[in-house]
Amino acid sequence: MKFTWMAATAAVAVAGVCLAGPGPAQAAGNAVLGGSSGLVFDNNSACSLTAIGYDGANRLVGLTAGHCASTGARVSAEKAPDAGVIGVVAYSDNGEGLDFGVLQFDPALVTPVRTVGPTTIAGLGAVPGPGATVCTSGRTSGSGCGVVWGGLEGSTINQSCSKPGDSGGPVTVGDRLVGMNQGRLTGLGGIGFDVPCVSAGNPVHSPAFFAPIDQILEAVNATGGVGTGFRPF
């Protein structure tokens, strides 16, 4: 069995950034970010934001897939390039564990939102069982939904679309965040089966997989650092 990470490349210009805690006197940022927003990193990769919110220390933080960038990488908003560097990867497991990363944003440059396109994140939810439907959203594929097949090696397999750049995108049931998209499944049954997704509306493709959000947050809390106590905006 083989899991394929889905991180796309994109050109990025970066500059220094100062990260401060949120405060009532700060002006609204010019980078509007929410679940599924496109992120670009100074390693020339592009991924999707799982969700944005605050941690237990009231820092403005977000989540994405760990294979997108390493700890210390600088982050920009794909749709707000003029904002420059808006944050940093505070922690990344580099795709070697649950495949998650924690982002710390500059609250002077970022405006958090609950809704991006058709995707709204108003809270957390439990992972649905086989036969249920989940929806995914990412910077590359946009929004789509697919049936849940079941769990495999700590991930949940589903028939939603996942292309390069969709990694880190939210997996939702209604307005509840249930997981983080991490890629598509390849090598099924050892026969090298891999049918890339053409569009979110075409269900004939290799399944995608996601990590349950409760497992991700448990791992974030275990680091004891930035992101601990995360709650969606």
C-alpha cells in the first residue's frame, strides 16, 4: 500500500515577519484566510489551509499537512501576494508522523473567516463511518464530496478528489471539521492502481485519505507549543 502526498509547486517571494499576539487595537489584515485557502511556502510548495483559529495562548494559528513545509518555513497567502509573508510554520512533522503542521500567523496581516466559498467551519465533529459522505475543499480541486470507505493505517479512505496542492484542506460534514486531507491512495492491492482525479464532479479516480481532526489535535497538544488548545475561529 502506498500513500502519495499531494504538495504542488508555486513561486513565492518572502520577507521578514514579526509575529505578535492578537489585540483589539490591531487593524484588520489584508490576507483573508479560512479552511481551504491556498498557502505558499518559501520552499516553493503550495498547499491548503485546514482551518484557522486561536490556540490556548490566544495566538492566531492554522493547520495544514506536515509534508508541505518544514518547521521555520515562511508562509504567504496565495490570493493575497501583496501581503508578503504572513506567518511561519511553528511546527511540522515533515510527513513522517500523522503528517501535520502548525502555522502561526501575524494577526496584523491576516483576517480569519469561517467561510471560504461553499465551505464553512463552525466547529469540530467526529469522523463518520463507512457509507457516510464527507466533503473536501482545496486550492486546486475546489469543493467536492465522496463516500467514506473506511479506515486504513490510521487514515480514513474516501472517494473525494485530491490533487497536488489540496493537501491540508478541510474534510467536513456539514459545517463540522472532521479531518485533514492528506493525499490520494496509490498502489492498491500491490498492482500499481492509480487513477488521478480529473475533477471534483467525476467520482472515477483513486480514493483520497484524511487524518481525523481529533487525532491531529491530540498530536498538536502533545507538542506543548504553538497550536496547543486549538479552537476554530
